[in-house]
Amino acid sequence: MIIKKRILFFSILILFINACSSDDDSQSIDPLIGTWTFYKSFDNDVEVPSEFCDLKETLIVNPDGTSSFTVYTNDSGDICKILDSGIGTWVNNRNGSYLFIFEAVRSILVITFEDDTFYFEEIVGTNTYREVYIRN
């Protein structure tokens, strides 16, 4: 009888510890981690038409600080080929901005999250360009 009570006690204790640790883990997971696909872009708040192959563009952000991207172009008809790809690193700067390093290129992007999408904006001259990505 004592053994059954101990087993029950330790089972409840393990469930409690797992429940607490999973709550803590969910709070520490960066919202950028995951696989993202290009969704649409805007130039001065006007949506820019996307081509079929643009919608295959992916960004993969891993919890270990590594990331990768693949950009496609239309080869002919509905056939897409890889235009560019890379493997790099990322860091959350804790102020809404993220540092990405792909080869020798360093980019700091201020990212805004909305549900299962994120976007970032770049200002070039008098134009504001926004890219929107959706979580896979």
C-alpha cells in the first residue's frame, strides 16, 4: 500500500513538474522560430503583384541560432528554380529587431508579428517597402 501511494505521489509530482516546465518553455520560445513562406509585399502601402515562384520563398529560423533561406525564380511556365539560397545565423536583439548574418551580409530587421504572420519594412529614398511572411 505504501509503494502504491509513493508511485501515485511521484506520478503527480512528475506531471506537475512537466506542466510547469512546459509553461516556462513556451514563454521563452522566440516567435520567429519556425518555417516561414513569403506571402506578399507592398510598395508605399500598395500591394505588389507576386509571381508564382515568389510564393515558394522560404525562411527557416532554428532555435539554435541558425537560419536558412531559399529564393526562387520562374524558369519557364510553372517551373521554379532556385535563384539564391543561404545558411546563416540570427539573433534577437530584444528590442523588436533581429540581426541576420548570411555569409558576409549583415541585416538588421525590425519585425512585427501579427498572428501567424510577420512583416518588416525597408525605407529606400521616399519609398517604404514591406515584405510579409506567413508561418507554415
